Amino acid sequence: MQPVICIEMLYPALSPVEKIENIARVGFSRVEFWGWRDKDIPAIAEACRQNEVRVVNFSGHRRGSLVAAETHELFLADLKEAVQVADTLNCSTLMVLSNELGEEGRVLNSYSEITADKKYLNLKSGLEKALAAAPEKIALVVEPLNTRIDHPGYFLADMETAVSLVREINNPRLKVLCDLYHLGVMGQDLKSLLPYYIEDIGYIHIADFPGRHEPGAGSADWVTLLTIIKNCGYKGLVGFEYSPLNDSYESLRKIRSRWQRIVND
């Protein structure tokens, strides 16, 4: 498994290019981000080239909700543009969500008039359309988010439903983005679900809780959780997507030190 750093909440005063440069100096070679439209993609591509860093994941859409069939065309148009950006960045993984998010992660429409069963079917249909529209080199990871703190009204809020979708669609290019912060906030048993669902997981996100700060700043036992991930034989990417409690550099330095101890043990 390999560590990835999400640039979004780190170094708030710096540009994405400067963030990448600082992350590389600490010793990380993979980064991710959320939306691409607010970023200078050619500049990011050049910064990655100069610093020997690769963008490995970003949001495949910021428009359209998979739970609402009437927005699928909007979703697919946005995904098509994201695929073009992914090609520029040599990125092979895109994140997808059940509901469109607005400022500060607010769910723009919960579609309360649509039943849960229908939302599930719409989400399944939308994911199948996305897989058909995206080239073979692109993998999609669908992400459950928490509804208790950050995203009230979001449909896909648990691991069981996400895994059910992935297994029913049964396409090797679709997996679950297992975000341990969101699932932890929802009260799911992280130590149990990791080995149980490891084959369905295509990407992992980490932040401590409460607070969504760096591992070690909250209540989760991150040494044990990372050890479980390692011992399960997971070979994929682990993204550190967090808001630093204090200094960004110091948080990165601590993450790198802990990571090296765990993976080398």
C-alpha cells in the first residue's frame, strides 16, 4: 500500500502548486484533490513533473446526483470533462458521490420525494452509465459520507449499501472508497469492516475523529487500523484527507514517520 496526501485542507494560504512542492519536500510522491475546476491543471501537471509527484485521485463530478435519474446527463457530461483532466494528469482513479455537493460539502438536494429503493436503483443505473462512458483505464470509487456532521441529506452513508452496489454491478473498475473518518462518525465498527470488505475496497481515506484532523489528533486507534489494512494484504492507496490541527508541515512529518514504522514493521 502507498500513502497519498490530499492537498485541499493543508497549507491554506498556499496555491495548489505550492502545496504540492511542500508535500514533496516531506517525502510524499502521491497527491489527490477534490474538484478540478478551481485549479490550474497545466500548472499542477508541471509541478508534479518537477517534483516527481503524481495525482492519483480527484472528484469525477461536481454536478449532478446519481440518486436522481433526471440529473444523470449532467453528471455524465461533468464526468466526461473530468476524464479529460485525468488524462492530462495521468490519473487513473476518479471519485463519485451519490449526491451533488455545494459549498462546504452541503448536499444541494436530498431528493426527499424519491424513495430510498428508487434512489438505490438510480444510483446503480448511474454508476453503470458512468462505467460505460469512462475509458477502460479509468477506475471509479464510490464514497459513503457521514450524514451526522458534514453531509446531512446524503444518501450513501454506510459501507453495507456501497458494497451491495459494487457487488451487484460486478465490474472490476468499480470499488468502494472506504473513508474511515466518515464511517467512524457514522458509528461503524472500523476494525471489523476492514477485513470483511477488503476485497470491495478500491481506495481508503483517513482522518481522525472527531474534528477530521490528522491521525493521532482524535480518538481512533490509527496504528491498529493501519496495521489491519496492511495485514489484510491491501495493496492500494491510502489517502490522508484531513484538516491539520496546527502546522501542516508538522502533521505531514508525523504521518510519514508513523507510516514508515507501520509498513516496515
